[in-house]
Amino acid sequence: MNERRAKKVSESITTMTELVLPNYTNQLGNLLGGQLMHWIDICAALAAAKHSNRICVTASVDKIDFHHPVYLGNVVTLVASVNRAFKTSMEVGVKVFAENFSEGTRVHTNSAYLTFVSVDEKRKPVDTFEIVPETADEKRRFEEALLRRKTRLEKRNHL
């Protein structure tokens, strides 16, 4: 791709919904952290692929914050979007919500930031589209993504 065209953040939004079944829980009936990380990675990869029109691979996971437990029988909704695109990489943010339909509750349980790289048929990194934030929240996340990237690169160079 020689010239980088731009796409809106809203074009990358990806939503997944999962039901917490017994095989996804620990002995306390809470969703396993590893299962949730798996869902987060898939949802984020889909948002990155939607933005880049390519297969995208996980390059890094900054952190995953666990604010509240998720219980057996909850419905988990993951919402991902590209926060910022660089040359071949992009930062994707994922928010996770747990719902209890019988109680009528919905809680923001987790947040995560992941970096993905667009790859070609030979699995080599390729340029991705620029991204255009439109809302105040998208613009804030766009700016914060640059700060997180600087921190990532500083840590990598320090090691």
C-alpha cells in the first residue's frame, strides 16, 4: 500500500458477546482470567483487521485491569476499537462489561490495551491506514495512545 488513506475510529468498532459457562470458571464460579484474555485478544484482533483490511497479529499486551469479578451465568460484552494507527502497528483498546439479566445490572469489569501489526500474505508487516478520531473520547484515546507507545518503546529500548 503506497499511499496511506484514512479511516474513522468508528469503522473499527467490534463487539463480541459471550455467555459465562461452567467450563470458563474457576472453583469460585468466577470467569477465568485466561479465558477473558483470550476473548479480549480475539475481539481486539478483529477490530485491528477491520481497520487494516488485513490479518493482524498481536505484538504486545500492555495491561489488563480487572476491576470486578465476572460470574457464572453473566453475559460478557467486549467492545474494541483502534485508538491510534502508526506505520504498520495500531493500538486497540478493549472495554469489557458483565451483565446479569435477571438482576438488570451491567458493570464495566475490565479494560485492556493491545498492539497489533498488519501483515501480508508472506506474514511480513505492511503499512496500515491512518485513523481519524471524531468524538472527544476518541480524540482523548488517540492522544493517550501516543503516550503509551512512547512508554512501550522506552521500555523496549531500556531492556
